[in-house]
Amino acid sequence: MTNDRTNDRTTQPSLSPDQAIASPTPSRFEAVFFDLDGTLANTFPTVVRIFNRILETRTGRSWTLEELIPYFGPPETVILQRLFPEGDDAARMIEEFYQLCREDGAEIHPFEGIEPLVRSLHTSRVRLGVYSGASTQAARIRVGQAGLLDCFEEILGGDRVERHKPDPEGLLRLLEQFQVAPSGALYVGDMIADVLAGQRAGMATVAVTWGAGSRDDLARVRPDYLIDHPAELEAILHGTLSSPMETL
């Protein structure tokens, strides 16, 4: 993938990873949108296990996260269709997937520091949304299992857009729904497609390194910020982490 715009505002993390999230204070952004898997919550072990419950009976083996990541991006309906283009039980697979999602969520938790950050923003009346490549149903299940469902005004899944990330359609829909200009919004994600989608929507972007994307790969697409801990996101939102890096 290539970046559609040159961006030289990427900043270097400067806060220690164990720095506590600050008390609620006004954010310089009206709205903050989050990717879900690998950004808000550590869902990958559960998601891989659920996919393998479906895949093992049809392929005869287990799949690793590294094998599945290239398929991630669109909703699971599309993923399963790509994995089984000749299959005749797509509807049954999808229903099985959702049932497994509802049953298997005990290990889904927000990443360290995410819950206090999100709740601080919610208390400060920053408008919050989730834009996930997963379907809306699966995303709502997982956000609920992470204990954060009450914080988000909207959860938009990949089944409600025609063009998936890195296309900006989903983010543009959230901006329109929230009646917020791109300059007033921030998108936070862990994958190259997240950064590109935010850039193409005209929003500021934060790439996080605690998910599936590697620091080097994320750096190549020039997010506005590249961070290692949610405390740094708190600093970005409040304007205390804003000096640009000269190089990556």
C-alpha cells in the first residue's frame, strides 16, 4: 500500500509506558474514533480461536494469527467467503461464527491503560466512535465483552460500508453522523489500513504498536503519531505531545 499524502508531523513517544492516565480535561479533538481489534482490546487470541473452530473442521488444520492477518480488514462474512469461495454453507458458517463470538469472550480485555483513557474522554464529553473491519454485530459483541460499550456513541462495522479500509468511507460516514469536520477528529488504529483510511478522510491519525502492525511498517505510511502506550495518546489529545520527528 502507498500513502496518498506526505505527512511530516509524525511524533516520537516521550512518555514512560507506566505513566498514569490524567484526570479528565478538555480534548483538542471533538471526536475520537478507534479501531477495535488490536487497538482497543486484545481480541486476537479469541478471534483466532473462533476462526479455528470453523476452519479446522473444513481445512483439517489450525491456522495461526500470521496466516489469518492477510484476510483481516473486511468483515468476517467476506473473510469466510474468500477462504471458501466454493462453499455452499456460508450462511451456516456466519451464524456459527456469531454464536461462538457470543460464547467465547471471557479473555477479551482492553489493553492496559485503554479503559481509563476511554472513560476519561467519555466523562469529558469527547464524542467517541468505533470503526472496525469486523461486522457491526461482532464488533458490538467484542466491545461489550471488553466492558466499554457504554462509552461509544456509535460502533460502525465493515458490513455497513461498500468500500473497506483503507478506503475512508466508514470514517467519512462517522464524521457526517457526528457532524464533525475532519480537522476536529482523530482516528486510532494498529494497522496500515487504519492509518491510510484516516489520512484519506483528512483526519489526524495515531498508529499504535501494541496491536498487529509492526512499528517499521506503520512508520512507513507516516501517521501523525506513532505511539507505544495509551498514556501517549492522552498527551496527544491534550496537546502536550505535539513536536514532530524529523525522520522515522
